[in-house]
Amino acid sequence: MKIVDGGVCAVNGVLAAGACDDDYGVAVIVCKDSDSTAVFTSNKIVAAPVILTKNAVENGKLSAVVANSGNANCFTGDQGIEDGKAMASVVAEELDFKFEDVAVASTGVIGRLMPMDIIGSLIKKAVLRLENSAEASKNAAEAIMTTDTYSKEFAVETTLKNGKSIRIGGITKGSGMIAPNMGTMLCFITTDVKASSSELNTALKKAVDASFNMVVVDGDESTNDTVILMANGESGESIDENFEEALEYVCCQLASMMAKDGEGATKFMEVEVNGAVNTEEARLAAKAVVSSSLVKTALFGADPNWGRIVAAVGYSGADIDPKVVSVSLQSLNKRVDIVDHGIIAAFEGTSQLEEAEDIMEEKNIRIIIDLGLGNGNATAYGCDLSYDYVSINAEYTT
């Protein structure tokens, strides 16, 4: 597997574009006549575009996605549905696609009607700019940013078991309202494999469980979360284990970018849990640690407070034996054990505590927890909780 440039446009035949106007942006991605699938938020309040896109992917085919930033089109009633349909209709008419083959996604403020004069104009501008290039993918990624501080895209080329190469590329947005059931995130992934919607759905759900469902910024779950996977079949190659591994890798890279760009974040944390009874319990433990406000504030304050870490594991629902649990901190160049098989290793006056404090000053910190009970393992992604997070969200609509 190798990393390649181009985001969604790393895949042959995929076109993308973005257009922006002050607080609003529109991205259009074209992957004509693709077998497609999607996963969505589990919030019981869902935005109009989620409803429309669920219907659009029912037949397993998509030709395009149109996504806007600046307005979530959520809690907007019948008018919101009509506005979402209007977005899809503009793309369908401009590109001569079937209306039902165009997916819609939105992100931004909840409870405000869409400014369709602005959005409609931006869609038409984006359609005119469609092309297969790295710049086009970047423009699309930038157009869907809200409180993101940078655009997020990633692509790989991998070799299947038969020796043939395929590509997978994606763009995403998200930095706040990020919970363990995806987040305020939109993600669009393209690939050139040839596969049915059912095969794609199985692979996507597996990848999302290991990536977007393992990222936490603030624990709030969005109304708009959408991940769409489109396969245009240009390679003629079928899905195998190597494809699934590459898809999971792409999703994990995009998820970690979201955590690093968390609203107000100054530090990124990766929590690896090993030795759990099973994978499910490892995921529970890892998510509890990255979700903990006390762990997140300790991260911000560079405090190696291992008590908060083990407390989070304790209430996670995963089995834990205090006598065998170990906790380590790791930076790029240093690793230190702070709890070793239930024994405190980093306490006042020890070199371990000094090393732990040094590690907590770093920008990227890995927390490694070994529960010593089995073979289950999982990794979750998160960030610290800073003063700026409060400031950003206290003034979000004002």
C-alpha cells in the first residue's frame, strides 16, 4: 500500500469541484453510475439531506454528491426536504443525471432555512469547475469546511491478492460535535473497484467501526453525519481483504485528522487498548478514555494523571482487573510506563514521572493501556479540551 495524491480524484474517472461565498460553500463530486453505499448518524433528530440520501442509496447506485457548508438544513420541516431536493435537482439537470442518483449532504447551523439563492448559484459554479485533479479534490474539501482549520483528504493505492492495483480516495470535514458515533462529519470516498452495493456496505461498516466510530472531540453527536462510498468499477477488480484493509486505513487517517483539528484543540491523543477480553470491550475502554472530559483537560494541562485514565476504563463497561492493568505514555521519541501490572511506576520524585510530564507537553500523545485479560485491541482518537473550545461554541451562532 502506498499513499498517493489527489483525494477523491486519485481515482480515475472521478470529478470534483468546490465553490464558496463568504460563510457558505458547495462541493460536487461526480462518480458516474457507481455502485454505492452509505452510513449515517444514529441521532433520532436527522437533517433533511440524511433522509434524502438514505432514499437515494436504496437502489445501490449514485452518480454524484452535492454537499454544502454553512447550513445543516436540519429541523427545517417540509421546506428543508424541498430545499434538499432542489440541490439534487440542480446537479441532475446540469449533468443530465437521474435525480435519484444524486446524494445530498449538509453541515452548519441547525434550525435555519437554507439560503437557496446562494446555494443554488454555488452549485452551478462548482459544476462548471468539475475536473479530475488534485486541486479539484482540495477545492471540494475546502468548500465543506465549517470550524475546520484545514481541509482533510487522503488517498492510497494498494495491491490486491491477485497482484492488481486499485485506488481509494476520500475527503472529510469535521472538528466539533464529534462523538463515538461518527460526528459532525461528512466523508466522501471513491474507489475504482468493481463491487455490489452490498459488498461495499459490508466493507464500509467495518471500516467506520474502526475509524469514525472511534473518534471523539466533545462527545456530542451530530444530526447530519454521512459517509458515502462510491465505486465506479474502472479497475475491473473485485473486493478482497487487501481492499478492506486499505479502506479501513483511509478512514482511520481521515478520522485522526478530524481529532487533530478538534475545535480549540492544542493536542492530539491516540488511545490504544490491548489485552481486553474482546474487540468490543477494547473499543469501549478506548472510547471512554478519549471521551473523558477529565482526561482531555489533563491533556491540555500536560498533567500525566493516570488515575483519570484508569477511572475512565473502569466505567467504560469493559472488564478490568486493577492488579494486572498497565498504562504507558508515548511521544514520537519517548515512552514511559506509569502503571506497571497494577503497580504505580510514576510517582513524586521518580524519573518516570518527569518523563511522563515531558511527554504530556508534546503535541501528539499516545496512551497505551494493557488490560492483561485477553486478545482484544482497539484504537480511539481524540484531543484535549481547551479554553478555545468553549469560546468557539459559546459564540457559534452569534
